[in-house]
Amino acid sequence: MFEAFAGSLKGINAIPVTPFNEEGRVDYPLYAEVLDHLLASGIQAIYPCGNTGEFYSLTVEEAKEVISYSVDHIAGRAKVIAGVGYDAATAGTMARHAEEAGADGIMIHQPVHPFLLDRGLVAYYRTVARSTRLPLILYIRSENATAEAIREAAQEPNIVGVKYAVNHLPSFAKAVGLIGDELVWICGTAEMWAPFFYAAGAVGFTSGLVNVDAGRSKGMLEALEAGRFPEAMRIWDEVRPFEELREGNRNGNNVSVVKEAMAQLGRIPSRVRPPIAELLPEEKVKVRVLLTGWGLLKEEGGGSR
């Protein structure tokens, strides 16, 4: 039933940033340009309201608006997979909204809660899954989500994939081995970990880098799919400094680095919402050096491509 949808996850799963204007509101004209950049790059799966989209900085109503806008603007040119979350009831309400808006699927954020048990997480996912007829992807960010818990949750017929964002490859490999290709396995920690997750059974990876430079992300995907691992690792070595910057301050720089890079390319402002903060001056210099090294900025730093 969900074969075509599942197939679209086998590749790059793009997480668009959410630009903000001077008043701090979502800047929809610029957001349209963000989406158009991804579409022009040939991206087939776009996730509005992902973590790189600052989901937890948006109000529920803003998140619904972003999802509706994304569906209308993309207009069938790629799969729209809406991020939903917060408490189980709210996530279910957001999932129903996404379905009514015309989204193609749902990604359920792992709930932000100080206490978490695997059987409670299964109940959370089950509640959201039963609120919609759309196919769902589980976003796993805690080792409390064991292979056994994922298998139990996946008994819901519309759960079709897992975005696995715990960088513990033995746990990931165990889950893949236990459940197999009944689910689509996505590396949830982007290009930095994609080659290693592919070796353990992933068939797709998420990316915030595609907002900046989709060419390197696509090159890595092509190399991985063709089994050309030395080539994939060469590209990995190019993008590694960028992803390490994003991992700075215990991953606090994740969004800020992407937005700063886009700002330096003249595409969107670098504004983020608290509790995220813009980069420090010395960090901005590091971004400029990387973009220059990639050939996206001139040596003098005064222009774009």
C-alpha cells in the first residue's frame, strides 16, 4: 500500500530550514526559495518541521502553517513528510492536520520528556499512528528505543520507516537484523554518519547540508548506492568539517551553521530563535573558510558562486 512512498525515502531526506524575518516571524517568500532550491536539486523527500527546521521553536499553529504552505508550494513535485510532535494528543492532532492539508507522510519526533521507557515510547508512537491514515516514519533519538520496541511499534501497519539518530552502530545493526526490510532504514545523523550506517543496513540519510550544497550530498548518495565506498569517503572527508561545526556546543550549532552558510551565500538571514543562538564571530569565519574551500565563495569573501 505504501510502496511508492517508502521508495522515495531511499536516498536523501531533506530537512529544510525555516527562515525568519526581522520581526521574528516565518518568512514565507524566503521559505519558498529554500524549497525551490531543494526541488531544483532533484530532492524527492522534503520534511518541513524537522529539527533543522527548528520544529521546537515553532508554535503548534506555526508548525501547521509551515506544513500547509509546504504542501501547497511543492505541489506534488516531491514527497512532503510533515514533522509532528510534543505530547501524544498534540502530535495526533498535527498528524490529522497534515493529512487534511495533503501531506504525503508523517515523521514523528521523539517526545522531549525527561523520563522515557521503551514501552511508553511504543505507546506514544502507536497513539500518533492511529490518528492518521498516512504512512509514518519514527524518529529515534534515544537508546531507550530498543530494537524490540521498534519492532513492536512497527506492528502498526502505517509505520513504514525509521529515522535512526543514535550514533551507536551495533544498536542500529541489531534493529535492522531483527526487523529487516519491513521498514525503510534512514541514517538520521546526516552525511557525517551516512557511510557507516549504510554499511549496517541504511538505505537513506537525512540532510541539512542540502540547504547549502546539494551536490556533495548527491555525490555521496550515488557513491554509496553504487558501492563505491572510497569515493563516498572522499566526499565524507570534504563535508566532515562542516558537520563537525554543526556538532559544536553539544550539537547546539546544528541549525546555526546551516543558516550562517546560507546567509554568507546571500540566500537567507542567519536568524534563529532561542534557545538556539547565532554563531560567534570566530565560528562565522570557519564557515566562510569552508565555503571558500568548496568553491561556493570567492577567495576574497566578497561574492557568491
